[in-house]
Amino acid sequence: MPAYAVNEQELIERFLSDPAEDTFACLYRALSPCVFRFFIGRSCERSVAEELMQDVMLAVYRQSRQLRDPELFRPWMFKIALNAWRKHLRQIDRRVVTTDFDTASEHVAAPAPDPLVRSYFRQWMEWLDPDERELITLRHVDGMEYHEIAAVLGLPTGTVQWRLFHTRRKLAARFGGRPPA
Amino acid sequence: MQHGITEQQWLAFLEDSLEPRERMRIQAHLDGCPDCRNLYSEMHAWGQAIARGAAKLRAGAELSEVQIERFVAMALIGIRVARRESKRRNESWSVPEALVLLRALLAPFCGLGTARAAVQLAVRESDLDEEGSASGTHWGKFVAYLTQTISQQCGISTGRLVGRVGVCLESGEG
């Protein structure tokens, strides 16, 4: 078990046995950064990530009685986050996009505000299929264990490992065996 | 699987989390197999590159303590507001208020006298506490009796209407 998880697990157990405002506030302080990172790791704008994080943490508070096993808390919470993210993407897809051609060129020329936007990591993630991207993000950005990823995605742990390994091979085949530093 | 090494074993070997014996077996194989050695160095390099990229991304996604405290406060306010709303929604009508409403509702259908008598009969039959709130088992019995009586006196559709209103009064939607 990673070192960070010891204190975190204690807070989770305290909250689940007594889901009151004070135990929730402690849990919120410990876990909201992970949830925030979850959304930022999926190229979400900061303000949207903050909003979605708040929604997820409130859903955790409201739905905590559904969860019996504290060991499953993290995958359960990330599943809520993943559902919130997918819902958000669906909402974006439904929006009608209109473009003002007079001002569009200004937007194209404007520099990207996020210095990581053109990083190699972003390029690799953009090139991968959504499922592969999700796996890499859950494992490396969200720092989840294989069994936790399996619980979030509803897959066997062996399948998660198999797919992660082949995603790395796919990256190596596309971008070369020596990735840039 | 490549050369008797599964993907799970490859990952565990790359992350240095294999059992010592298994690790030695794979290491011995790599020493004699250029293909697997090449695969290992590629996978190792990519594992490190991904970890570096992810670390950069994580570093750019920090929340300050002040920000977290602000969000905690907002969440607690949200919880309290939702609780108050839920309590307000769940507040039932008091029995005297509910009876006045039911009498007023029934009067156009069967006359004020019959309405009063039907309500009074249902109160008696259900042992309804006339000082309490329009909720619980006795309220349920009261609504059932009244629905039955009104169905007989004024027709099934009026009886159904009474039943629905009784449920709404209990859930505070009246």
C-alpha cells in the first residue's frame, strides 16, 4: 500500500462509519486534489475541473451510504468522477458550435495558455484511442493500482495489465523506441 | 505473451515488483535473447517517459490550501442548503390543515355536509390523531377510508382524486 494511502484510508473509514460534516471536510481536504487532477489530466480547463470536482465530492457525500467496503472507496470515487467526465463530454458534444470567421483567425494565432498543451505527453495521449488514453491516465496521472483501475473500468485486472503493456508497445511502434526526454 | 513471458510479468519486471525467483528467470532469458532485451529497453524507456510526462501534468494541477478550504466551505454550504430543502420538502401538512383542504375539495362534488361527514367518519375509523401531522400509518388508513367512502358516494374518479390529494398532502406537495 502506498504511504499516502495510510492516512487517507483512515479518513475514508472515519467518514464511512460517521458521514458527518466534519469527517467529510477532512476527507474533502485529502481527496479533492486527486479528483481535481483527474479532470486536469483529461485536458479539462481549470474552472471546469473545479466545478466537476465539487460535483464529484458532493456526490461522494450523498451516495456514501451505498458503499459498504472502505477498500473500494477510491475506485468507487473515481468511477463517479469518470461518469461526471463522460456526462460533461456528452454535454459539450450536444452544444451547437458557431464560429465567427472575422475573429476566428485571432483565436488561431493566440498562444496556448497551458505550457503543457504541446508537450510530448499530450501528443502521445492525443494519438492514443480513448480507452488506451484512459488507462494510461488512470495509471500514471491518477496513480491508481491495477486492481483499482480494473474496478473503475469494470475489467479484469489481467486485462488492464495486458492493455497497458500493449499501449506502451503501440507508442513505441509509432514514436520510436527512444522517447524524447 | 512473448517467449514465455506474459504481459503481467513484463509489467511487474519493469516495475521491479516480481518475486525474486521469477525475476531471475526473466533476467536469465533477457541475457540470452536480444529481441526481449530490445523490448525491455523500449518498454523501460517508455515507462519512464510516460511517468515524467504524467508528473509534469500533476505538478501543473495543484490546488493551494486556501483554494481547498474555499471549496470545503462551499461544499458544506451546499450540503446544508440541500438538507434544508429536503427537510422543507418532506414536511407534511398538519392534520387540521389537511382536513380543511380535503373538505373544501370535496364540497363541490358532494356538498359540504356530506364532505364533513365523510371526513369525520374516516378520522374515526382510522384513529387519526387530529393534532398530529398528515403522515404515517394512521394518515394512510384515513386516506384509504375516505377514498373508499367518496368512491361509493361520488364515483370512482372523485375517490381517486381524494386518494392522490391524500398522498400529496403527506409528502408535503399539497
